[in-house]
Amino acid sequence: MTQTSARRVALAALKTWRKKTEFADAIISHLLSDAALESADRAFAVELFYGTLRNLTLLDFWIRELRSTRVDVDLRDLLRLGLYQLFLANTPEHAAVYETVALAPRRKRPIVNGILRSAVRRRKKLRDKANSQPVDVRFSHPKFLTERWNEQFGEKKAKALCEWNNRPPTIYARINQLKIDRLNFLERYHDARSLPDVSNFVHLPSPAESLNQGDCYVQDPSTAIACELLQPQAGEKILDACAAPGGKTAYLAELMDNNGVIVACDRDPDRLRTLEQNIQRLGVALVKRVRHDWTKNQIPSAIRADAPFDRILIDAPCSNTGVMRRRVDVRWRLKPSDFARMRARQIQIVGAVLPLLKPKGTLVYSTCSLEREENEEVVRNLVEKMSILQLEEKRYSLPFRENFDGAFATRFRRNA
């Protein structure tokens, strides 16, 4: 391991992320694995990196106010990191300025020092000016996203959604009742807090011990909607078409009392290995793992052998706009064309899976997207073009309403 500092790790992560070849969580995980940092410093590095990414537009607005001439990319990363500490992380001024300047190459230290000290002097004016900017600047979201959310939800709810996305995510966990009941879990793990109306989930700030024991699985309560809408029964055959990393798969197994068959598919071998590790830790005993890409024509015999299925869950690949506070850099990767592209892929997956569902069987289509293209428009297309499907129920989770992540799920019945 290399001796380093939390700020140096965060800066290295920002530079790596700029290349857009890796996701933010993979970048910071890799860098921390090579860094000899105490737990508090590791947490600070993550906060600096994620916090800076959440506020890129706002930080760049302040940089433009502080320096009218060109700012190269390496200098911009340093200034973003410094301004995040000064304005948003409540880091003591001296530490924020001194430690950020120390990260700069010697020839750039006077520039970094001058800009950050100017920011300290002009703090109130800079904040006041930022507060008068449009929502996409104040809350650092692409303008095309704030415009579409204004149209879909109204300005007040769109603003609330942007604010939600910029909050560090709360850690929730589903109690794994294959191993432990709710009362024993709450007695054993004293930092767990019950959630109103969601009895099998808890707020769990320190989940490490309970995770290692297989007593819980870290996931947002919104993820339960699709599983509960599917209504799996003990002894049935279930296809979880897009299963990894396995949180919904494990919950389905619990709802089935670990009795029956779940064929869990994913196209990514690494994600399937993660699924296998998760279900083993949770004590799930009815899962068959199969690697498969539903956009390919040939369905493997390992899937066809258990068909037809009583119920099918398609937790479809999507834009992830409902989970932006957890997937910090999603907003910067999305393009306006992505939603129509995802819709076409989602419809293709449903079409590939549908022949595996038995007559009168149940199919649930779900996403963690907030977008009409991936939710209502997919459902409308399925109803219009696949008359064999009968729409039964739709459910939503909206962050500004439920105070959980965004999710969408629809249940269909296959006509005889």
C-alpha cells in the first residue's frame, strides 16, 4: 500500500473519472484499496470525491466568477476540490486552502492559493450569486434533465428531486428473514432503526457486522415494490431475468420460503459472481445462475429446461434516474437520446422473455428510472403490441413523495 492522504486520493479519483472510462464507485474503490488510510480518512476521501461530482456545475460557476482567464483541466480539478471544502463540506478554511495548495505542482501553487483565498473573502457574494442561478446550476444537473423534470413533475417537485439527488444516500437494509426475524434483528443490532410502514427494512448506519452474518442485505425500500408486486409463492418456478447483484433475487427467495426454483440471469459474469456470493451469504438455496444476454437470439438450454415459468421478473437495465443520489456520476453520463435507446432495449428484452411465461402466468416489468420513455411508454407499447399481456397494476416510488429512491413496476397477466 502507498502512503497518501484523503485529499490526494480524491484528486486522483477526479482525474481518473474525467477520462469517463470507469464509473465513480469503481474508481474510488480501486484507489482506496491501494491507499493506507484510516477509516475516517477513507470516508473523507469518498465524501470529497462524491461531493465534488455532485456539485460540478455549481463549483465551475464559482470558478468562472473567480477567474476570468482559461482554467486548464488539472487546475480545475484542484479548484473544484478546494471550493467544495470551503463552501459545501464545512472544512476549516485554513485546512481547506493549505492542504489543497499542497496538492498542486509548485508552479501552480500561487494561483491556487490566490483563487481560494479570494473565494474566502468573497464567500457571501459568491453564495448569493449562486442562489440566484437556475436550478441546473444551483443543484448541478444537466439542463436537459431539469427541463424534462419540470415538464413531467412541475418546477417545485423537480427542484425537490434535484435536492434529493445531491444528498448523501441513507443506508437502508432489508432484514433477511431466512436467517433472523425482525425482533431478534433489532435486539442484536442496536443501531438499527425501524421504518414506518416498511417493517422488513431498517435504517442501518453501520451494516458491516450484520452483512457479514448474512442477516441483512443493503438495499433501498423502493426495491421491494417489484418483488411484492410479483407475488411469488412457495414451490413455484420463477425467472429473474436481469438478476445481478441479487438483492431482488434473495427477497423473492424469502417470499417463497426458500422453496421452489429461481433461475437468475445476467449477461455480466462478474455481476453473476457477485450474485452468487450474495445469495450464499444470505442462505438462499433455490437459485440457478445462468449467464445470458436477452438481446441475443438463442436462449440457453439451462433456462429453457425450467420453462414455462409461473412468474417472471424483468428488472430492466435503465437510465437509473431514480437512484442518482447513489450512482453519483450517472447525471453526467446521460444524453437526451439515451431514454429512447433504453426503451427499445427494454421492449426487446420483454419480447425475448415472454414466450417463457406459462399461460395465466405473471410478469412484472420494473425499472429504477423516473422517465416516461422507460416506464409508461414501455407499458403502453407492450399493451398495444403484445395483446397476450393483460395489465393488472402499476406502482411508483418517487423520491420527493416517498422519501426513498425512485422506482417503477407494472404487473401483467399472460392471457391463456
